[in-house]
Amino acid sequence: MIYTEETDYRNIEMSKRLRNILERNEIKMLCEVSNYPKEYFMECRNMGVKTMQELLRVCEEQGIKLHSIKEMK
């Protein structure tokens, strides 16, 4: 199921770790993650490879594309 861009990620199934990372970085809506490069999230506290893979999966399921720093330039 794809949600609207304004989807509050609290309504999306994800791990508590990923939810905490988003909250700690003051990301309120899932669509906001596309404003940051993938590399930004790898620098977040408690973000490891598995949690990054989960973030990419959740974004893909919601139709949100994350870009690298090079792609954003």
C-alpha cells in the first residue's frame, strides 16, 4: 500500500530503532527523508547497515526515493 507524501511515519510498520532515529533527527513526515542524502542517515546515531536497509525498503514501499550526495548535486 502506498501512502500520500504527507504520511506520518508513525503509521507505517518499522522498527523502533528506525522510528527513534527519525524522531531524534526531527523528521516528522516520511517524505522529509528525501531532503537528505543517503550518507546523512549513515552518520545518525544507531544507524547501521541493517537499519539503513530497512529505511530504504520502507521508502521504496512508500514511493520515496533517497539519493546519494552526487545525485543531489
